[in-house]
Amino acid sequence: MRYKKQVLVMLLFAAVIVFAQCTKDNKGKGDDENKPDDPALIAEGKNIFRFDSFGDEDFWSGLLHIDKAIAGSANGGYGPGVSPKTALAVGLKVDAEALPQSVVAGISNGSVNLDDPATTLALLKLNAVVGVKGNFDGAGKLQSIGITCASCHSTVDNSFAPGIGKRLDGWPNRDLNVGAIVSLTNNAKPVADMLHVDETTLRTVLGAWGPGKFAAVLFMDGKALKPDGSVAANLIPAAFGLKGVKLTTYTGWGDISYWNAFVGNLEMHGKGTFKDPRLNDPAKYPIAVENKFYDVTNNPDLITSKLPALRAYQHSIDAPKPPAGSFDPGAAGRGKSLFLTKAKCVTCHSGTLLTDNSLRSAAEIGIDDFEAKRSPTGKYRTPPLGGLFARSKGGFYHDGRYADYIDVVNHYNTHFSLNLSSSEKQDLVEYLKSL
């Protein structure tokens, strides 16, 4: 009997320890969301966001030969090469703060030739091409290029010239023509084979994406077109104002670290570890299953250990405020009242982030469910609205289907039978422009 009591006491003691540890662990995770991140971690994440390619050079250079296309035949590559003017034309940006004064002066007085691919190579050596990392040998010859998070999720303020200025990290690059850049390859067959199409079809699809759009799920399910025959590509999303936002994608695939891992491994083609059994669905994600994208392992892993710092930096980027004079304050005030009452916007766009962190069915928001069904959730997430002006280029909603603010307002006015007057609609537009 005494032995049984001792065993019981030991079990109870162990249970208390386990309970205490679980409570401590859960509390710690919750505190991480609320407490300020370490400045050193944020600085590390900033460097990762801007300059870390996660080892994706093997894809962009080793497989697609984009480095050779940039260099051109005159500089050890193939074809005409990519001049700075061509690079700017496909939406790449130049960080003016990375340029030495001699280069700034040369661009200003015309002595730096912006039609010469050799100038692009010089800019890459300076780490001045936003989101593109050039790797050079001792003789200064371009060996490979990689891409970073900043290629899609940064732009510049155009303070020096169109496409050249100070970095705006977190802003979506809605000028970036990803399809046109990928089409520079002279070796599209591996990608075409993966998608079970010929190279001509692949290049046609890439060319149809247009500026500011990318089809991430295409490389999971192989669906290049919507049921109506239009191109299935979505707007590049913003990476600012995400602290406190639980679902960072249009259809709620996961939190920010999940999506960074997804993109780093499966879209940028970096070398890390990624596991998501939801992708192991041959009916829904045949391309992902064929390529085992649901269970990716690389050794060394160049991504996973960097996710906390990357998250810290992205969470430190506040949503930008619209420039003075870009909206009517009086009308915006009236629009805010409508937002909170008659227009019923606050039903979903609530709190300081203007999102309820929830998923909504396509029927609830009055649109088709094509993109929702491509995700594991089958729904659309409520997006935060901060810095809406900075992601208005290219339209609104995941695919830019509504060209302007008034189109969004008209959609909801009809869908929810709000009976907004013309002046009320315009007031609501001014409020949205003020966010």
C-alpha cells in the first residue's frame, strides 16, 4: 500500500511539472507576438530580406541561365544582354543609396551608358539592383545570380529617376514582370516539363502574367488558366503591416513564417526544409506530388534558421501612411463613419489592423471561388487595409479584378444591397485612400 502511495505521489509530481512546462511554453509563444523584437534580430532579418538568396543560384543560374542572359554575349553570356534600361522596363529597381557619387554623376550627365549590359553588371557588383544578388569571381566575371525576398516585396521611391531611388521595403513591386524575366532563359524545358507543357506554351503563359503578378500555385496544381480562360495569376502582395496578422496570404495558407518557408523553398527555389502534408494530394496538387514539394529537405538547410529574423524584420515594417494631399480629409471623415455603420465594412475589417483575422467563403464576399479552392482552406482571408494606397497599382483583390477603389465600393454596395448614394460612395473611397 505504501509503495502504491509513493508511485501515485511521483506521478502527480510529474504531472505538475509537465503542466507547468506546458503553461510556460504556451505563455512564451504568446508573449513573442506582443513583446518588441530584438533590434539585432530585426537588423539580421533586414539583411536576409534584402540580400539572402537562400542558395537559389542553382535554379536561376544553374538551370535557367538568367545570369548569362543578363551578361549577354559580349560579357560571356548569350544574346543581347540586359541593359539597365531593359531591366527597369521589366520592373527591376535600383537602390540609389548603394550608388557611389561617381556613378550618380555619370547617370546624370550621361557618361554612364544605361543601354549597355556591362553597366547592369557594374550595378550588380554594387548590390544596387533591388532583390538580385550577383556573384562574381576574382576577375570580376559574373558567375551566378540569385534572387531575394526584396525582388518582389520592395520597390523604390523614384527620388532619383523612375525606377531609381531609396528602397521601400515591404511595398509590393507591381511593376515587376516576373514572367518576362523568367522568359529570358534559354533553357525553359525543365520548367515546361514539370508543368507538362511545351516551351512555347510555357512562354505564352509567362508572357500573359504581366507586371506585378505571379502564379505561385501554378507550380503546385498546374492550373495556368481560370475556368473563363483568363490567366490565373495574382498580384504580388505587400509585406508591410503584418504584425498581428495571422494569415499572410490571400487564401490563408499559413502564418508569415510558413509562407516565407513555402516561397523560399518552392518559389525562389532556395535550399531549405519544407514539409506540408496538405500538398501531398495528387488530385489537388499533382505537380507538387510529382516533385515531392510536400517534403523538401536540403543539407545544409539555408532557410529554416533564418525564418525568425526574417519574421522579426517584416513585422517591424509598419504600413506606410498616404502622402499629404492624396485624399480629401473631410470626405474621409464622413467615409469613416460610413465604414463603421451603413457600409458595414467593419463587420470584417475591424480593430487597429482593419482585419478580423478570419477566413470567408467566396459566397460571403460575392466573388468566384477559383483561387479559394486552390488553397487548403477553400476560403479567402480578410486582408488588413493599412497602406492600401501603396498596393493599389494593378487593382484590388487577389487578382486585381477591381481596377480602382470605386469598383470595390460598387461591388459591395451591390452584393450587400447597401443603397449607398453617389456622394456616400465617394466619401468611402476617400476614407480608403486615407488608410
